[in-house]
Amino acid sequence: MKAAMIGAGSWGTALAVLLARGGHQVRLWDVDAAHLEEIARTGENRKFLSGIGIPDGVRVEPELEAAISGVDGTVFAVPSHGLRAAATQVARSGSPGIPVCATKGLELATQERPTRILAAALNDPDPVLLVGPSHAEEVSRGVPTTVVAACGKEGRATDVQQWFSGPRFRVYTNGDVAGCEYGAALKNVIAIASGVCDGLGYGDNTKGALLTRGLAEIARLGTALGGRRETFFGLTGMGDLITTAISRHSRNRGLGERLGRGETLSQILDSMVMVAEGVNTARAALGLARRHQVDLPITEQMCEIFDGRSPREALDALMTRELKSEV
């Protein structure tokens, strides 16, 4: 198949490499023309995914119209805050084929999930969501990985499953787009909390409790917003949460660790090259929770930390909440 990859960050590059290794043709486009030129000149993405050579099947394309011309599918792998603008540009430039959303997060201003942003911008009600426990650094090196292609149209999900699947990258399909999408987004918030625990020097007991109660929190909001409960115990829920909360590759866990060690949010964000989606997602999720009257104690404390509360005080507040039954 022929694909356009919108976004030349670490994830977009890794997915482009994956498709090319599977024998597909990929045109890689990004709003940053200078970044694209460097990739074309050096044969790798030194800024976001250094050490991984760009295969011959990936063509760096500086013109968006040329990138999406005649493609079977267009993969959006941009941060959530830039997705609407990118999708609007694509809509003005031609037909994207089947839109595939590889963005995890919630738009802060609207609290909207990425596939709904794509649906509105592209006038296409059924983009395919491609998410799961998958770090770009590992996918690009061929580490065995399993993700989910979620769509209301089963045929589209199956097409994307076939495009991306290979010996080291297994794709399942799922019809619960909302559940998969909220799980993939909200796990970043819990991953930040996991990093805070690391930064404070807490141990395995704390991490085990946090991930368990964090998953309960994700499922509570996700089901209130239309997801199926069982989805949150699958790859895009528990699987993605475990991977992001413990990995050395995780930007969100790393940001939390720095918060736990005493740095401010502004200091950390100013020093980061890549985006930690969990910050905006936490604020958006808290707004959704209040609107739907859902209790999100971990998310609430993360937002308090972002606004300057001591991480130790925030964790103590979670431990001293009113006692209750687990079930």
C-alpha cells in the first residue's frame, strides 16, 4: 500500500520505518520543513529517533499535496495539540484515503479525543485508531510489539491490521474506539504519577497500588464516556499503562520523576524536546470528570502538583482519603 505519514517525530518515524520494512511505500511529511530536510540529508531522524536508518521505502516529502496524492491511507502521528491544524491542512490538500490516528491524548481546549478531531476536520466519521503499548524506540528496533486497530467500521480496522502487521508487530482489531482511545490517553496521567513515586524514592508497594487504582480510575471515567469496561483491561488499557508507567523510554514517567525530585513543571517542559501528553490530558480529563461527576483522585492530585503543590503532600493526600471498600 501507499501511505502518507503526517508527523516526523519519534512515533511517526518509527511507524514509517515499520511500514517500509513491510514492503509498503511511505511519504513522510512534517510541518517543520527544516527537520524534513535534515532527515533527507542524513538518512535518519537524529532529533527524535537517532541511530535508526530510514529505509528506501520511506520518501521524505516536503509538499503536503504530493505526500497524500493517491495514497491508500494517511497516518496522523502528531501531538494532540497539533492534530486539528494538521488534519485541517490535509483536508484542504486532497484525499487522505483511510485516516489512521496514532495520536494519544486529549485536546485541552475542547477535551476532545483525537479520532473525533479527525472525523470533524476530514468530514469522515470513521478514522481508525492505532494505539497500544508501543514505544517508538523499541518498534524501530524490531522489538516484538502488539497494538490495536480500533474502528466502528470493521473492514477499515482489518485493512489497517493487515498494513501494519508483521513478524515483530502484531495488530488486533477492536470496535470500541472510545474505550481504546480513553485508555491510551488517560494512562499517561497515571504514568506521570508513577514517575512522581520514583522521584520521591517510593518502592514497589507504592507502584503496584498506584497502577491498580490508576487503572480503576481510567476505567471509571472511560466507561462514563462510552467505553466498554473490558476494554480497559486489554492492550490499550492495562497493557499501555504498564508499559508507560515503568519504562525508561516514557516521557510521561520521566516528567513525573523530575517533579518528584523537586523540579517545577515549567522547568521540565522548557527542557524537553518531545511532548509529554499527560500534562494536557490530565487537565482535560479533570474537566470531563467534573462535568460527568466522576471521581479522579490521582488525576486531581497530578493537576495540583502541576500548579505547585508538593508531590509528597499530594501522595499523602491520596493515602489519607476516606476509607472505603475496594469494590
